Amino acid sequence: MSRSATASLAAFGVNRASELTSTTTDHTTGRVLPVRGELADLLPWGGLRRGSTVSVGGSTSLLLALLAGATADGCWAAVVGLPQVGVLAAAELGVSVQRLALVPRPGADPGPVIAALLDGIDLVAVACPLPPSLARRLTARARQRRAVLIAFGSWPSADVELTAESVRWNPLDDGAETLRRQEISVRSGGRGSAGKPKHVLLTFGEEEIELPLVAGEPAESDEPVDAGPDEVDELAAKRATTRDRPA
Amino acid sequence: MKDTRLLAIWCPDWPVVAACTATGTGQHVPVAVLDGNEIVSTSAVARAEGIRRAMRKRLAESMCPELVTFEHDPQRDARFFEPVAEAVEELAPGIEVVQPGLVAVPAQGPVSYFSSAEQAAERIVDHIATRTGAEAQVGVADSLFAATKAAHCNVIVPPSRTAEFLRPLGVHELDAPELVDLLRRLGLKTLGAFADVPENAVASRFGGPATRQHRLARGLPERPLDKRKPAPELAVAETFDDPVERIDAAAFAAKILSERLHENLANRGLACTRLGIHARTENDEELHRVWRAAEPLTPRGIADRVRWQLDGWLTRERLTSGIRTLTLEPVEVVNGTALQLGLWGHDDERAVRALLHVQGLLGPDGVLTPVLDGGRGPKERVKLVPWGDERVPARNPDHPWPGRLSRAPATLADDPAVLKDADGNEVGVTGRLELTAQPKSLAVKGRTQEVTAWAGPWPVDERWWAPDPHRAARIQVQTPDQAFLLIRRDQRWFLEGVYD
Amino acid sequence: MGWNNPPVRWKELERALSGKPVEQKPDGGDGPGWSRHRDRYTAPPGFELRVDELAVTRKRVPYAELHCHSNFSWLDGASHPEELVEEAQRLKLDAIAITDHDGMYGVVRFAEAAKELGMHTVFGAELSVGLSKPANGEPDPEGDHLLLLARQQEGYHRLCRTLTTGHLQDDAEKGKPVYDIDQIVADTRGEVVVLTGCRKGTVRRALTREGPAAAYQEIVRLTDLFGTGRVHVELTDHGLPEDSKRNDLLFKMAQDLKLPVVATNAVHYATPGRGRLAAAMAAVRARSSLDDMAGWLPPSPAAFLRSGEEMFHRFRRYPGAVHNAALLGMQLAFDLRLVAPQLPPFDVPPGHTESSWLRKLTYEGARRRYGDDNEKALRQIEHELKIIEQLGFPGYFLVVHDIVKFCKDNDILCQGRGSAANSAVCFALGITNVDAVSYDLLFERFLAPARDGPPDIDVDIESDRREEVIQHVYSKYGRRHAAQVANVITYRARSAVRDMARALGHSPGQQDAWSKQIDRWGPLTTTTDDCDIPRDVLELSAQLENFPRHLGIHSGGMVICHRPVSEVCPVEKARMPNRTVLQWDKDDCASIGLVKFDLLGLGMLSALHYAIDLVRDHEGVEVDMGKVPLDDQRVYEMLQKADSVGVFQVESRAQMATLPRLKPREFYDLVVEVALIRPGPIQGGSVHPYIRRRNKVEEWDYDHPLLENALRKTYGVPLFQEQLMQIAVDVAGFTAAEADELRRAMGAKRSTARMERLRDRFYEGCAAQGIDSELAGRIYAKLLAFANFGFPESHALSFAHLVFVSAWFKLYYPAAFCAALLRAQPMGFYSPQSLVIDARRHGVTVHGPCVNRSLPWAGLELFEGANAVRIGLTAVRGIGDADAARIVEAQPFRDMEDFGSRVQLTTAQVEALATAGAFSCFGLARREALWAAGAVAAIRPDRLPGTTVGVDAPSLPGMDEVELAVADVWATGLSPDSFPTQFVRSKLDAMGALPTTALSSVEPGTRVLIGGAVTHRQRPATAGGVTFLNIEDETGMVNVVCSPGLWARYRRVARSSGAMLVRGVVESAEGVVSVMADRLQHLDLRIPSKSRDFR
């Protein structure tokens, strides 16, 4: 296939290679969409059940983390009404952004937009305030279309509610270090079997490295280490006097 | 031979004309259209400066530094050509587009209608000029090749005199540079001289492909007679729930349908050489156009022509409503060699349709899709493109981009911030890339917080060579309960993101 | 020594020589001899020698920068070595290292500047280990970097040795050394210090690729290899987010391993202001644009030199890192001047010293050359030998003698060039053919006790065989003791503009257009407002100008050294197979005192050799170049008519314009002709004073009788450097050695103390001779004006001999001469087409190539009772040396089929031979042969004869003479029996155009029309924007002068047309005719011709 044809396929989010074949059956037939390790402990189904509604509060990172497992597994996700979302952070949290669609401004009447998305997209995250009646209709639509509706903020009829109680990072040092590791403390609650509150501490980012890395002593020095710290001035002074000065 | 007579209408320098029309470029500037590095079309002014077709860009620009160049864009050529094709069709039904800038029509109809070929030619040229302002020339001859050459010199070749007409033309009229060079050295400088060489001698000296050129030189039709009229069931059609009004939607439709047509043909070992495209709008307007190709069309070739044609129709003013049904009909087929495989699979179609639907509600910019891009800051590293547009990064994200941040904020922002030191002076960044003082407080969005720790500065001096330079320095700042990314540009701090 | 005239405006020169006052401006360093020469470093204003204050003042933080790339890291460094030293001094660093990639390319300049500014110097190199291809063209070149710093002088030698080993490895190529880590360790252990390096050092590579454990292992490996006390963990901070975390890790590892850490800046430029240039250079290195490189570039210009305080602040988390750097810097520093090399001992027979052997050889030669009783000569030889012995150079002369002897033994023409011809010893040894004694040449111009280095003996060797001589030197002294001198190719205005325009993303066409707008010679800083080059391109280009671009090979310089020269300066492979080259240029070698021999290729010597062979083989005459009668008036008559196409040195447009004026009548006139011509308009009355006086149109007298001795030969006009020296001797009582010092001082810098001293000495000397200070001042001013463009007389003498011999061949053996010139191509001023038509004008028949009669190169054959030229097979498009040799080997052929079955060539090659008419010997028309070529090329050797189909052509049109000429030009680049203009002559006649030969009989001032092919376009820097076109038709050629205005008006035709109709006014002066153009028009010749433009 010509290069440009491939490029135009990519334009529609389609990858020709193995990715397609390996994922199609799972995500179209599976009832529960996968989530990252510790998040599974918070959700009553060990993942995101198709047709359910989950509400998230307190941390954008938490919302994005929920999308990671499923998109990586071949599902499509849409985020509605969150223009400031950090897509790069999403990618760092494991979201496959090539299967992520953003509807930053769904307009004065977001209902039809969200409904249309629920028709074809596996996970739809909604961050715009809606009248409760519309919210309930959308929850029903999600159930009917076997999509997962994730509400960012409160939602009248969520099956599960996840709330980030704190977001902490590794401490910076004056002028050095960088933010590398994030800890989010999450509490879950909700209706029915999901109603029992749980606490989980989620961590994202790099681990600390401990030294020594290698057991045993380093090779013994076979030559004298060069002059000690106090000798600079002495040395310099000596050189200054012995150095031949050009005319 | 009479029934094979063709009338060709040719618009000189069409790629240049289309590019100039699209950009509003005037006639007084030297213009060239390039395919990659090679010039494919020039304006008269450029030719006067010595610029020629097939010249390398580098040579052309050094000969004429003020040369204005455009990238070759067949879709643009087709879009601006559609009104010309329509104008011709108004006088001569049954036209076939050979390429943007060139249409052919069996000569019999217009000739008998206007009583003579000369009359027909004159009327057609006038009509095109009145309708579109484009300049055109007409030629009539017994083969498409000859008719095209006749159009280049604006002549009507009398019936059965085609070979005679071609005889004095130079061999360079053949589109086969290496063969042409050799023929010239052999003293075979005209098409006539080439035509006089026996066909079997041509085959043994120059090899198979040269025999096709030899046929052209003799005024014979380019394809031998293994072409046939295809069965009607080969046609494919699609009816759209949401009428197609936008070009990107049309492109999508074109791909799906072209793919199906190609499958149909390939299953029977056929390939298409003339393609009929029919469309019906919601208001029951009928649109129809035939494209004629010199070589059997590949799936991509079909899709291109359908897209060009839809583009031409949709951008036309007269269309009152969107396209409801689209039909592709192979008008002429030949035995197809193994053309390429299909365009794509049918997975993901559900998601694709849902997103196209939302675009229908909100407009193309209503649905965005992110592409990870090259760059250093969290904003540069993501490019948002309207759904359906090509997802190509502006800068290569696989390059290392030294100095990019290891963690991006989950929430982006762009708010002024004030960062102060212990003495209440604003903290700055020096020319030797150091902070002027330790930051102690941060005021952002009307709230002042104590700075408990910070990291940086990490200066960037990017794209200084481009019209959009970016010179800035970033630091990360921690307050008792939050973490922020700040950026300093134009001597001011801004909040770039929140690590929530 | 170069052979191009310096860019001095004619007007200026004329004024100087005529004794009128001259405004002297330094011309940018092209001194006497006119090769580009780098002056010794002098500190810019505001920089003074730094008296080492660090022991006393204690405010600042001690720091030495140990990782520092100059622009000799080849596009990976954006400051000259000198600039780095200056900035280091400004920042009061304790020492600075130079650590360029894989070499010591910049160390001499670095050391010179450091000495001048009193900065301590550390020497090192960053080795690229594991390169699989050269680094150019890669956005991020592969390979692991290993940063080694020399522990003083011995470490330096070891480092040079290991660099050489890497560069000379079997698999190594230019830009791609191949190191073996064990070899590096064996070469350097104990004498170098290792820094763990930058991003591309093995430690950081291991860290990013495999993580901390691998990095730790890597440090341990380095300590195992180089010794614990020799490895320092390097910390750098370029303001990248990951820097601090990585430094934390490395610091912990170092503590854990008890290794010292050192802070460095991995410097690539002196100041932040050069960061952008560095980025643009990175794009050039990757052969890409900044846009495409953006993802590889550092985020900000952080790799600049920082002060101790700055470093202390930056590395405050890592105690000791900055201090350790200062300490290590002081320990490693040494002065490069301590590395003083010598010549190797020359192998002499038992019982002889080098001196006695040289004496023996010299006197043997003197007997042959001078006989036994030329007392003057013997006295001179004794004088010279004394000086040679006193200076310790006998070995040097023995080396040169050996080279010349090798040439003689192998029948290779050679002759000493330049000032060697001032020496009777050189004459006796056969190094030169010019007798210094009989021409009264000054030996001290060649060798003077006051000079600090050995003399330059340049040997011209016939260019086609020079390689044999070079390889002889390599095999005699070994690849580690002998190497060729590098030529550092630097950015000129044009190349800088081109590269910067490309980096900034402009298209190749625009790069071409802009670089053409740059005045060829002028520096960019003077090119500003009158061009449409974008500002940013100009600014970056101006910074880039004079940066080293790549390392070339000096045209012939070889260095031979007593210790392996590769331990003084690394040696690497050149692009040409079997060549090895030093990393230093001739100025660097001279600065360190390496002894250089110049073995230069001269195309004319090859041509003369071929001519001698042809005349011997075809005319039965043995010509000895040394015995050609220099008083043959017919030769001078020919030259007076400017009938000199193909003749050495006097064939160019400018020389042709002076020959009829100078009217050479004796050998010395040719010596002067060679010396006085420079590109510039000879029109407009400014005739060289020498010509005026020689032709007795000007009254003149010496300024003072004492000048007569020096200036008698040249009618009072100083032309030669020797005359300058002689004047100083005669007028001011200088010794010969002092006179040489004056000459050199005048040629170089003008305001030095040395100059002051010599001027005072000159005035005193004059006063002693009774010359008043006013006259002394006038003479001095004249000498000063002249010093910049004077020419060594000895050099002119050597070349004049070649002028005469080549002219002699042209006159008496025009066919052999033409064939010889064609075989020696490329050389000279004219294209083969012009050479052939000139021969034809002189009655020589030229035949095109023939598969049965041609040799690979042009030769002679008998035709109608005379020798005719036969073009060689390699002249045919697509036929290489090996193909031609195979054809000649298989000659003769019966027919095309026979040819096809015995010589395997591609279809295109057989077609080219057919087009060239090379099968005409079989009675085939070219087109029939061309038709048959398809089938013939397909014949395999095992094919039965007579079974090939497709050989017989259908009837094809015949060719007219124009078509034949077109075919000839297409296939061989020249038409042996026609000139394109002859086919349009009737058309030209109808338009009233004159043939060029008719112009000499036209009244000057007449407006004429001429038409012809453009053979040359030239715009000499000295001609004030005037362009000269050489227009040739079938009758001859004429010089056309185009004013800048005319050029602009007819820009398109002027620049691109291969042939033109020129309307203009005939100008004539003393037999030299030219046309002042007022209109140019394209002329369609149907036959393409190619001109040699702006060379």
C-alpha cells in the first residue's frame, strides 16, 4: 500500500498491524473493561463493567488513570467538556491516546452529543455539569449501549463513586530534583455491592534507587590518588613562578 | 475509424492556473508547480525566464530567484477544473475527464450538432471562457493521444489523417525520456520516422514497453482491443443517512466505496480504465462524470478520482443540498493484473461513525483527536487535530527532545503568576541561565501560597530560527498541598499546569 | 607555495610600481608567496598577559574546565580555540583543557593563544568508540565517547599514539576511527586520566539504556582498565530537568567507589551567544535543517564556559566537584612547545656523516653542472654548505636529494620550485634546473641563519605520477614517521552562507542564488546592505566564516620526523587510498617545528613527458628538456602573437592580453611575463610600467645610483622579492640575512616592534651611504608597497623554463603537443574542445575515437603523411580506464559482433561508442552501429558467431555535419573536426557578424557584432566588478569586457547562455583586441558547449 494510503488510514485512527487483530474480540465481547492494578481493588467488578456509570472527584490524574487499561486494550474513549485536560499526562498514565477523542466544548445542549458518543465509544468521560434528569437519561443510555460512563464530578445515579482525598508528590529540593512520583489517596463508595467504602493509596511514577548497587568492594586502588584538595593553591603558585613568561 | 474520433479540450498550464486561482496569485509573477523537486508546470512568465518542465527546483530557483512555487496538488487541480468540465458538458454531453486540465468527448455529437468541428471548437472555447474565465484549446483526431496533441496546437485533424498529423511532430511528444533520447540519436526525430520502423524491429531493439509508444506514434488507440463493456452488477452504491456535505466526510465515503468497487473488480480479475461517478442529492439533483485513465486504476487511483470529483461538486455553488447516494460504475474494464490489496479492514467502524455523527452536530472542530508531538513543554507535546484529519505530528515525537519534562501536569493552564523571593522582589532568570533569587511565595488565580520547594530553572530557546520563536524557562514549585509548573516568558511568570 | 596572484587591485599596484604614493591596506594576510598563511596569535585589545594572580587573590573560586570542544570538533563546537582561551582568562579559570573529538586538530592554535595570555593548558581528546560509520549526516552520531586527558607531555604522546592507531586501523576510514579498548589501555594507561564523560560517555549511556546498576558496573570497568586513581566521575549540569537526578546518582556512585568527582560544563562554545550557531552547525553536520534537527538540539545554550563562582553555585550539592576540577587541571597542565621534533637521521654510507655525504654529493654534482674551474660557483657552494652545516640541515638536503633521485631513476619529470632555485647546492644536486650563480640569485632568500626553521624546498612532479613519489616517501620512512600535511578547509563567505541558509531551512535554489551574490573574496562582515540575503542567514554566516569545515590534504606537503610523527600529532587516513595525513596544517607544523617537504603535482610536467614520449615514438626525435635552445626566435615570435593556447602559464585570457605588448624576445622576458601578470583590466591606459619601459615609451631613471645593481634587469621596476632584498643590501648596507628578515617582516604584520627596529636600521644604513632621509623614506615606502605582491625570481625562472619548453613543443610538434595535453587532462585554462580546435587551426588533423585504433588516451597516428591526433577511448561517455584497457587489450576486432563477443560492456556504453563513431572502422554509419548496439551489448562470450539477431538496422536517416558534431559532443565532449559556430556562419554573415579573426583589422572604436561559444566567464577581484567573457568561434577567440551594468541588464543570457551574439565596440592596444560589450543575445548553436566559469 502506498505511503499516503497508510497515512490516511492512520488519520482515522486505524492501525493496520497486529494491534487490531489481537484486541477486537476481547473488547467487543468482554463485559468488564480492564483497569490498572490497584484501581481494580477499588471497583466492585475488578474493572469497569460495560453499561455502568462511575463518578470521579478530586484528581484529574485519577480520571485519566481509569481510562488507561481499557484504551491500551483496544477500547475507544472520549472526554467531554474538559478543555484543560493534560493529554500528555494521560499518555504517561498509560492511556493509548490514539484511541482517545476529545469533545472539549459540547455546546449548550450536550445531551445529543454525549448520547451519540455512547452509541459507539466504549468509555465516555463527562466533565460538564448537567441537569439531573439528563444525567439519568445518559446513565440509562450507557447501560443500553453497553458503554461505560465516567462522570468527573458528582453524578446523581453513579454505580461507584471514587474520590481522591489527597494528591502528593516527591519533595523537591531547592533548585534541583524534579516531580517524579505521585501518590493519590482514593476512597470508593457507591450503590449496592459497590457501596462498601474502601481506601487505596495509588502511586504513579519512578521508584527511588538505592546504593550500593553492587555487592562487594570496588577494585583496590593500584595507583596513588592524585593530589589532595589543599594542594591547588600550592601547585598553582609553584607553576606561576616556574612558568616561562613569553616576551 | 470515424466512430473513434475524439475531441479533446485542453487548458494550458492547468496546475499553475489552479494554484494561482486558489491563492489569488497574479499573472505577472513567474510561477511553477512542483512535484517534489521537479517542475511539472510553469506559467508563461516563468517560461520567459527560462524555466522549463522537468527542471530541478534548485536550478529553476537559481535562474529566477523570484520564482513563486507551489506543491503539486491534484485535488486542487480537480476542484477548479470541475466548472470547466461542466461548461463543456453543457455543449457536448458524454465527456470524459482524462486529467484535470484535459477532457475528451466523442467528436461525433458536437460536430453534427454544430455542423462542423471548427464551429464546435469555437463554441466550446467561448463557452468555457464565458462560464469560467479559463483559457482552452480544442483538438480533434482519431486517437486520444493525437487529439491531445491536436489540442496543444489547436487544430482539427481531418478524418483518417491522424497518422499524417502526427508524422512531423517530434519524438519528445512521447512520454518516455530514455526512449526519446535514443530515438533522436538514431536520427528518428519525428513521430513519423519512428512510426516507419517495423513493429517487430521496435520490439526487438527497444523492448516491449516501446511498442505502446510506437502505437501512439502511428495514431492508433493506446489500448489494444481487449477492453470490454462491464456487466452492470459491478457497480457499487451507497446511501448516506446523513447527507454528505463536507469534504472530509466525502473523502471517507470515497474510500469506503472505492474499496468495494475494487473488490468487485478484483474478484473477477478486472481493472477499471473508465470510471463513472454518479451522485444524487437530497433535492434529487443528478450529478454524473466519467473519468478516463491511461492505465488501469488502482484502488487508490479510484479513491483519488472519486474524492476529487466530490470535492469539485461540493465546492460548486449550484449544489443546493448534500449528497444522498453515490454510485461508482466501471464504464470500461480491462483484464486486471494483480493490483493492490484493499484499503483497510472494517473494524472500528462503530467508533468512527459515532465520532462523525458528533462532528455533524458540532462541526469538524467539535471532535478533536490528540497526536503526541515533538517538543518539550506539556502543551507542545500534544497536537489536537479535528477528527478525520490526518494525524501527523508537527514535529517528530520520536526524537529525543533533550530537556523535556519527565512528568506532565494532568491539568493545563495559562494564567499569570507572581513568584517572589524572601524580600518580596520578583524572581527572574539571568542571561547565564540562573534564577536571580530563591522563590518564597507564589500568587496565582488570586491566591498567594508559600513556596515550600522548587526545582529548575530549565531554560529553553527553541525555534529561534522560525517565525514562532519560543524563549522561556520553566520551574516546578511546591506549596504545602499542591504542585505547579510555571513558565517564564517575556519577563513574566505564567502558570502552565497543575499537578493534580 | 601558491601560484595565484594576490588580490591586489591593478590600479594600486600600478601606482606602487610607478613610484606614486599608495594607500596601503592590509589585505587580510595573503603575504608574499600568496598561499594563505595564518599569522601568529596576538591577543585582542583589552587582553593582557595574565600574571598568575591566583596564589594571591582569594575571592574567586578555583576552577579548571576539563571538558571543552573547540570548532576543531568539526561542526560540534562553535568557538575557535583562541576564543575559548580568551574567555577562560576573562573568567579567571585556573586552566582549560581542549578535548576535541578523536584528535589534536586545534591544539597548536590553542597553545599559542594560551601562551600569549598566560593560561595553563590541558590536552585531551574525546574518542568515539564503536563507530560503524562516519558521524556526518547523522542527527545523533553513534558511538561511545571516552574522554582522556593527558598527564602532561608523556601522556600527550601516548594519546597521539592511540589516536593514530584508531585512525589507521584497517577498518577505519576518514571520520571513522576504529579503536580497540585494550589497545587504548595498553597505549595510555598510567599516563592519562579518564573522565566518565558526557551524555555519550559509556557511563551515562549505560545509565539511560540499562539503568544505574549498569552505569555502576561501567565505572568499575573503567577503573579496572585505567586504574582507580585515574578515573574521575564527571558531573555536568546543562539546565535540563534530568541533570540533578543523574548527578545525584553519579555522585553517590563515586562516593561508594571512593572515586573523585569533577564538575565540567562539557563546553562547546565560549559564551551563551554562540549557542545558536552551535545548533545551526549541528544541522549542517546532520545534513539537515534546524527544523528537522529540533528534536535533537539542546533546549538552551548551556554548554558555555562558566566561572568558578558559577560552577560552585551550580554544583553546591556535590562538595569537592569544582575544587577537584581545579586541582586536576593544575596537575595535568603542560606547555605544548616542549614537544620539539627533529628530522630522522639520514642513512649514509659507513665512514660518512650527513655533512660529509652531502658535501660529496654536492661537489660531484657541481663538477657535472659547472665543470671544475668555475670559481664563482665553487665559492658560492662552499658558502652555502657552511650555512647548511651551521644550521644543521644537511639531513634535510639529503632527503630532498633522495626524492629527486627517485624521480630520475624512475623516469618521472620533476623540478624544484620556488626559492630552492636560489641555491647553487640545489642546482648541483639536481633539485632545480635554474643556475643560481649565473642569474645572481640571492641564497639568503632561500636559507638564512636568522630564520628559525628549515627552508622550503618545493618539488614539482608530473601530476600523473606524483602518487608514486609520495608512496616512495611513505615506504622509506614508514607511516608513523612520515605523513602528509593537512589543509584545514575553512568556511568562506559563500560556503558559510550556503550552509547557514540550508540550516535555516531555505531551499537549495535560494542557497545557490544567495551564495552567488557574495563577492568571492570579501569577508562577510563587509557584505551587507546590497543583497537580499536574510539577516539571520548573514549573521550566522558571519560567525561561521573562517571556522574549520573539514580536513583536506595539503597539495603536497609531507612531514618526516625522527620519532614517530604520530606521537607528536595524530595521523589519520585521507580519502585517497594509501594516503595518511597529519591533523595539523602547515602553519601548525611550522609552529611546532615539524619539517615539511612539498611534493606538488604539475599537470604540465605530465603533458611534457607525454609529448617527449610521443615525439620519440612517432617522430624519432629524442627531446631533452634541459637542452631545448632558449634563444629560438620562432618561439618568441609565436608568443608575441599571443598564439599560446595550451602553453604553460601564458595561455590565460589575461596573459594573452599582455604578450603582444611585452613582446617577449628573450628568455628573461618570459621570467618577467610569468611574474607580472595578474588578473585585472589591462585596458584603460594603465599599462604596466615594466612594459612601458621595456618598449621604450617611458623615460625613467633610478631614484639613486645604488639601486641600479638590483633593478637593472627589470628596467628599474621592482618585480621580485630578491630585488627587495638586494636593495636593502645595496642601499642600506643590510646583510643578506637581515634583508630576508626585512622582506618577511614587510610581508607579514606591519606594526610590530621588529618592524620598527628594521626601519630604523634601514634609515641608518641609508644615511651611512649618504642617502638623505627623504629619499630613504621614498625607497622604504616603495619596498613596503611592493612587499605584498613581490614574486620570487627563482620561482619565475623555474616556471619560465616550462613556458618556453611547452611553447617550443606547440610550435614544432603541434600534434604531439595536443595529444599530450589531452592525455594530461584535467589541466590548464582551456577545455579539450578549445585545445583541439586550436590544434586544427595549426593544421593538425584530429580523429575521433575508434575501437580498433584508439588507445585509452589520446595518441598519434600517421594520416596523409603527417601525424594526426587520435582521441582516446576514455573520452567516450561512460567508458572508464578499465573498460578502455580491456578494449585495447582485445584489439583488433573484425566487426561489431566480434567486439560484442570479446568485450563485455553495457548497452549504454556500446551505444555511446556507436554515437561517438568508434565503430566507423567497420564501415558502419553511426546510426547503424547505434541500432546494432542493442544486440551487440547482449552478446555473451559463448555465443556462436553470426547468430546474433537485431544487428542489421532498418533504413535510418543519414547524418548531416551538424548532427555528426552533436553526436561527437554528446559522446566525447568535443568535436574533432568542426566547431559549432561554423554551421551558423552563413546566418552570422547575414546578420553582419564578424569572425573573431577579422577584428584585428577593424578600426578601434568601431561597433561590431560577433557570435561564438563562451569558453570562460571570469570576474577577477581586482577588476571592480567587470566580467570577462572569452568568446570562441571557428576562427579564434576574443576577450569580451562586460561592465557590471551590462551584466545586470543581460543577466539571464550572460549567466546561462552557452553561446552568444555580442554587440560592442572594438578596443585595441598594441595588438591586443577586445570588445567592450553593449548588448548580449543568446545564440542557438544546436550543439551544446560548456564554459569554465568563475574558477
